[in-house]
Amino acid sequence: MIILAIETSCDETAVAIMQNGRNVLSSELFSQSDMHALYGGVVPEIASRNHAAVIGRLSELALKNAGISKNEIDAVAVTYAPGLIGALLVGVNYAKGLAVALDVPLVPVHHIRGHIAANYIAFPELKPPFLSLIVSGGNSLIVDVRDYTDIAIVGRSHDDAAGECFDKVARLLGLGYPGGPALDKLAQEFVVQDTDEPNYVLPRPGINGRPYDMSFSGLKTAVINIVHNAEQKNHALNEPALAASFTQAVSDILVPRVMTAAAELGRSNVAIAGGVAANSRIRADFVCAAEAEGLTLFIPPLNLCGDNAAMIGCQGYYEYLTGVRAGMNLDAYATMDVG
Ligand code: KG4
């Protein structure tokens, strides 16, 4: 079965051709991040306009690189929630047009379910049930994947998403947008001197009575205070040490929660997903913790951590198998629970 998949939830326009769920025939991506970097973050109107400008050509390219023609497509899958509403609408409307023109089913896909499915592409042996952490620019969630389309939320951030926190701290340090990769690189420059630990003291906030829920805004504020204090007192800031301390704090918030939730739910497989899963410190900490706990860890390669359409086509396949279809009245939604 061949699915053409479309992803336009934020600032990446992506089209992929997937075969039988997990086989990527082509996966095309047009990243707008340079255009948004000028403004220090994603400008929704600019994102929508650029999606509209490139989506047609990107679809043609995906078909050409997959070596198939339009009439071989069996279904069209599209991200319809959550994300920037104008950006999502471009993908949803293009997908509707294509599904009508080709007379094939239209399959709506939740963006976070897509991120989880990135692991199915990278690891053919991975099957539900498993526990998953999704950490991206807009979401930080721990979910129990009971089956391909049966997903329950175990923990969530009450304020900023982890990726948003990376982006804001990076902007404060003048590292540009998107900040996660630059902050990761800066943290790697941190050289251990007298101690083995990054040396800025930062909080690891939690939510009373909700052990798997997370909070990142207090951590972000603590970094802002350190930077402003140093500026006011004219003290030098050790930026690599601050980047390393911040990254360690994020990792310390994420890793123990996931490990404890996996133990409590009796899940022996853990899959990490989303743009922040590309972080080298967080990846390394998860590898160590999983080994210590005797869990099998799945982390997709970097190209499958960030937004892409292959993951949407993969999840679209499983949604299709369970009978999920959309009509021409399909709408886009800025927010929607994954479960
Ligand atoms: O999954 P994604 O591409 O888009 C969303 O669905 O949001 O995630 C983007 C987020 C951004 O906040 C970006 O700064 C962060 O992932 N990110 C990273 C790294 N690479 C991307 N954060 C930390 N370390 C990285 N290496």
C-alpha cells in the first residue's frame, strides 16, 4: 500500500511516499528555519505562505524520487493537529484536493502520533506496547503506547515545552533560531575543570502530586536570572558551562520520570521522539539509564527526530488499518490531545 503523506504543522514543509507503513520510498523536506531566524522564532503568517508556495513542487519531487506516478497512490495522510493553524490548513487543504483528484481515502494524523511513529521507521522490530517520551518545540509528553492507535497520556508539561525552553535560552545567549542544536554544540564545549558536574546551580521543578508531569518555565527563568545578574554585575558568564548546566537540568527532569513510569506501567521498551531527542546529552543519559534499568531503548536517528512527513505516512498507515478516514469537512486544530 502506497501513502503520500504531508506535514506542515510548523516551519517545515514535508512530503513523503511510504510503502506498507514503514518503508520510506522518498521523504522530502523544505525547512524555512533561515527565514524565521531573522525574527528569532517562527512567524506563523510567513510559515503559511511558504508552505503554500512549495507544497505542490515538493509533492512532485517526492513522487519523482520515489519513482512512482500519482495513480499508484492508495491514500493521502496529513497532519491536522496540533500546530500553527494557518500552517496546518495549507497541508490539510492540499491533501483534500489530492485525495479528491485521485479518488483515494484521506487519513488525518495527529502530529505527536507521527513523532512516535518515527521509531517504527527506524526500528522495524518495534511494536506496541511501549512507553514513549515526545519532546519537541511545542510538546513535552510521556505517553503509554498501548497499541498503534491507542495512546494514553502519562505525563505532560504544565507550561513550556522542552524544545521551547531550549529555544528561549539559546535566544538569550544570542545563539539564534532554532536554538536547540546551537545550545547542544555550546554545551559540548564545556570542559570539566575541578568538578565532574556543570557548575551553574539550576532547579529541576516538578508538579506536586503528579510525578510524571513536568515544568520548564522556572528553569528558563533561573537561566534568565543568571544571565541578567552577570550583566548587571559585569561578571563574565561561562556560556558553555551554563549551556551544559541547563541541558543537564532538562535531562534530569526527563530521564527519571520516563524510567519510573516505565517501571510502574511494566513497559520494557522505551521510545524517545521529537526534535529535543536529537540532543547529545539527553540521548547519552537515556542510554545509561536504560542500561541500568535493563530497558530496551529506541531513539530515532537525527533526521527522524525533527518534523518530517515519513513519520506521518507511517502513522497514517496504522490509522488507515484501524479505519480512520476524513471527509472533505476535515478541519485543522491548533491544540488536540494525543490520546
Ligand atoms: O520536533 P521538532 O522538529 O518540531 C516540533 O514538532 O516542534 O522540534 C523542534 C525543537 C526545537 O525547539 C529545537 O530547538 C529542538 O527541537 N531541538 C533540539 C536539538 N535539535 C532540535 N533541542 C536540543 N538539542 C538539540 N540537538
